[in-house]
Amino acid sequence: MERLARWGWRRFGPRYFLAYFAFELISAYAIAAGTLGLLSLYQRMSLAEYAHIVLLSFLCIAIGIGFGAWGARGRAAPLLDWARGQRGRDGAAAAWRAGVALPVEVITRSLWLPVVFVAIPVSVFATAHLGLPWYSELIVFAGAAVAIAYSAVLHFFASEIALRPVVRDIAKQLPPEFSGEGSGVSLRVKLLGTLPLINVVTGVVVSGLSTNEHHALEDLGVDVIVALLVSFTLSLELTVLVTKSILAPVRDLLASTERVKAGDLSARVPVVSGDEIGTLARSFNEMMTGLEERETLREAFGSYVDPGVAERVMAEGQMLEGEDVEVSVMFIDMCDFTAFAERSSARETVARLNDLFGLIVPLLLEHGGHANKFIGDGVMGVFGAPDRLRDHAARALDAACAIVAAVEERYGEELRVGIGINSGLASVGSIGGGGRLEFTVIGDTVNVAARVERLTREIGDPILLTEATRALLNGGGPDLDARGEVQVRGREDPIAVYAPLAAVGEPSI
């Protein structure tokens, strides 16, 4: 049936709902004809009498289903609108909720219709037409009630299957954050509501088929009562056990899913069965093992490269194509490092550098940049790549002032840094070979920034920036003092450099 539903939805589109309405009508007719056939096992009737009762029931069913369809038009409107082409994101969410909730809403809100339009009139007509005592109406009505309950459950599950291909297509357009929580019927209600009813219907049908010629209509009422008592007493325990057998591992899976949503990737589901639910639990555990390994790799990877770069590599693959991007490049160097290294042990030297870098890197990240690479006792910071920043120059100057202030506060006169900043176009992407790659920024902009950092030792300012960077500041930030034009290695023309008069932490925008 599910395969037929997929074919019908693909073949007919919006007209698929008309086809399903026809199926609902035909299946209701089939149930009515079968129920009246069962009645004939308890009460003798001619073929003409049977046909008269069947025709009346068909008319009553058509009227009842017509009223039900008219009453459900408002609840089904979002689903029908989506099927006709109104497929925005908000429309998809409303259509999904309608498609999931419609089967149970139609049954629960329209359950009185078959009682009023079918069970009562057919019971009265059958009693009068067959010349039965007045109390026979109650017996016939009891049999009709069982048939109506069976029909309601059958149509509920048939509607779920029929709407599933539509809901699946709608789900493809839902936003990732959509949950749909609270829609539809829980698995517990489905099991506890249908299994006892199956026992009732089975008991009545078996009793009718095993009847002999001495069976009377009164026996139908007795059979219905006995089937109800057996279903909700003796077989209820079995129904509850089956429900618990299915729901217990499902609850474990839901509990572990909630832990994962809260960020606990160590969540695992106990595998307590060898059926499909057990297979699902094992698949969940295997998936979580893979996710945990991926997260561990991402965290480890993020310790060696900028977290933003790590995310891009994880998402796009190892090779990030090169492109020309306007950036601000900052070189930060520890002054008098050679002398410090000569009088310190290797352990002390590494500890001092790690402590210094531990101070610098968070400040780069705080201002929107990242530490692209560590070069001996220095750091190359980049602003504007991989994430584009319109105010990359201002952010770089703010970060430089914050770094100088933080270094002075922590180390005092014991340690100083020199910072050179330059802005311009640079090539950004993956560079390397032989299985080893590095995300880096190269070009004349980078070379000039490195040369400017070396000028800090000659001029004496802790921060120097070029005219290219100053032109992008839009007049904000600390006051700058021109240090004139200087010649740097690798450039034919001298470049103008500037030094901020104060290291402030306020934005330079």
C-alpha cells in the first residue's frame, strides 16, 4: 500500500487527495457490506432484505463521509495549499503539521458522524425491515459500533500511509531547527488502542463463522460483550507486555538522543534485543562513535589551526582553493628573544613562548582575527580571512593595542613585543604538497607587514602600521603619529608608517 501511495502521489499530484477520498468511501462500503454479512450469520434474511439494508448503509456512509470531509477542510487547508504549489518555508511547516495530525483529528473529531448517520439509522431500519423485536436495535447497534471502531482504526493507519509520501516531500523543505514536537499520535496510544480492538473484532467474527443454524441475533450481543471482556481483561496483560517490549528500548533511544542534543557525544543506547529496534540501537551507537571521533579530531585539529579554518576544512575538504582577498596582516614578535634564549634553558624558553602566545592568541580571536602561524618567537595574525571583515584594519589595530597593553600588564619591563600591521590584497588558500598542507596567506601584503614589524626595533614604537592600513581606518581609533617614509627590504619605493599614540581597547570603527 505504501508503494501504491508513492506512485499515486507522484502520478496525480494535488488530485491524489481525491483518489484517496474515493478509497476511503470504497473501503467504508466494503466494511459495511462485510458487517451486514456477519449479521446475516446471526439473523436469517433474504438476499433482497440484505441488499436493502446494504443500500441504505451505503447512502448513510456517503452522507457521513461527506459531512466529515466538509468539516475537515479547514484543518486540511495548509496541506492542500502546499500541494497546489504554495511551498514557502512557513507553508511547509503548517503543511507538515496538518499532514501528520490530520489522520487522528479526522477520526477523533468526526467519530460521532458514523454513529449518527450510519449506526443509528441502519440499526432502526434493519430491525423494522426484518420484523425484529424493538430491543434488537441495541444488539444491531452494538455490532455496528464494533464495525465503526474497526473502520476508524483502519482508516487512521491507512491515512498515515497514504499521507506519508506527501509528508516526506514536505519534510525536505523544512528548516533544520523545525521539531514538529506534539504532532501525531504516540506509539503507546497506537498499540494500546488497536490491539484490544483487534481481539474484539476477531472474537466476534470467529464466533459468527462458527455458528450453527440454531444461532440467534441475541447471541451477537452476547458475543460482543464476551469479546470486550476478554480483550480488556485476559488479553490486556499480553497487550501491555507487547507495548512495553516495544516502547522500553524506544525510550532508551529517545533518552540518549536528548543527551546528544544537550552536547553529550558519549551517549550510548543499551542494546537489549536482536530485532529491528536492536539494530537501530546498534546503528545509533556506531553513529555516535563516529561523531565522537570526528569531534575529537576537530578539537585536536583546531588546536593546530584556527577554529574557523578547521571548520571550513571539515566542511569543504582538505584543499581550500586560493583566492585574492583584502586582509590586514599582523606580525607580532618578542623583542630581545635571542638574548633571553641564550640565558634560559630550552624548557624555560618554550614555557615563556607558550605563556606569551596564550596571552596573544585569545586577543586575536576576540577581535575577529586568527593566529595563522607561529614563526619562532613570533605570531602571524590575519584579519579578514577566512571570514570576510569589512573593518579588518580597525580590528587589527584594536587587537595590537590590546596585546601591547596586556603584555605590559603581565610582564612589565621584563618582556616587550613589536607589532607590524599592513593591509591589502593577498592570496588565501591551501599551500603544500606531498600530503602536507597549510592554510596560509601569502603575497606582498604579508612581506611588507613582516618588514614593518622589524622597524619597531629601529624606531622604538611597539606598534607600526602602514599607510595602506591607516587609509582603511575611516578616521576612528587612537590618534596616529606619522613616523615618515622608510625604506624596507624588497620594496623600491619607501613606505609611510604610523604609530598609535596610546594603546586603547575601544573599537576603532
